[in-house]
Amino acid sequence: AEMNLGQIRLEVERCARQSVRGIHHAGGEMIHPEPILDAIRDSVNR
């Protein structure tokens, strides 16, 4: 997870040649694992 508001997402998509789902979080704190796991589960269930 990147600790910014998605500035690197486009570069990751370009290099990986895959769609990337952003989990954006502002506030300077680490992103808790649960939102990341929720996003992974949601993406798998699509």
C-alpha cells in the first residue's frame, strides 16, 4: 500500500500492465490491514 493519495498508481498500472485498485488514505497514519483485505476480497468476488 502506498502512503499517499494515489500518485504512483498510474505508474504501477503502466509497468504492470494491469488494473490497480487504489486504497487511498490521508492523515499521515499507516493504513490498517483490514481495508486492504476488504479491497482484495471485494476484487476477488467481482
